[in-house]
Amino acid sequence: MRTLLQKELFTVAPHLFLQASVAPDWKIDAPDDLYPFILELAEAVEKFNCRYARRRVRALKISVDEGVLSCVYSRRVPCIEKLTASARRAIRLHRRELRANLLERAKKIQSTALFASRLLPDWRRLMPDERATLRTILKYAERCAVSNDDWQCLANWYRTLLRDRENAERCAANCRGL
């Protein structure tokens, strides 16, 4: 998440994000598009922290891995767990719509225009942690790859974005076979 958005979160919920003031390199590991969901969660937890000063909850880690929000707090409080579960559901629904949109766009591209489209940069910006979606997009790209350059691009994408050596070598072999 961008530094500006993180600082806004830190000012909205100073008790929750006390760790950020103690350790300046502490950060939230989530894409920028999830800011509204994390903000809503932080406001709710901060409201709890202000109301129950003796039972304050601190965020030790907030990240998104494979589209799932992961929050580690200093203590377990059932109502905070419910708030976090609600935020996870909202993020899951949001991500489902994004994924469907990206895959629909990938399906509609019938030529090698996929290789010059904004589809991959959009994936990288919106959901870089979700590699399964990228894998599906690249499978669609394989269907319309016709030239050596297309197969070389696919091999590079598998290698760099997915760190998938096996599929990268398979695409490179297709490039040599044409």
C-alpha cells in the first residue's frame, strides 16, 4: 500500500497502529484498492479501542495473501474477530468482481492484442497477490499465441510474474518449434 494511504490509516487509528509509530519501517502489505475496506475495519477497531481503553487492540501485521486479508492483533477479542471476518467477506466479494472482469476481458481478446493490452498492468495494479488469476489469463493468452514473439512474451511472463519455470520452458520450446 502506498505510503500516503498508510499514513492516513495511521492517523485515523493511532491506537490500533501504535506499532507504526514505534517501528517506522512497519507497513501494511495490501494493494491500494483495498484501502476503503481496511479503513472501515481500522475505524471500527479504533472505536473499540477508544471505548475500552484497558482492552486495546494493536495491529501487529496486516497483509493480503492470495486475496485473503490476514490481520494479526496483540490480543484476541471476539468482536474484533467478527469485524475482521466481515472485512474479509467484503474483500472477497470485491475481488470476485475484479477477477471476473479481468477474465472476461481476457476471454474477449481473440487475437494477440492481449500482448499489447492493459490487462496485465491492470492485474498487477489491482490484485498482484492473486497469482491464480494471472495463471488463467496466461492460459487464455496461450490460445491466441501465433508468433515466436508471442511465445517468448508468454515465457517471460511465466518466468517473471509467476516464477513458473516449467511453463516458461514449454512456451520457449513452442517458440523454437515455430
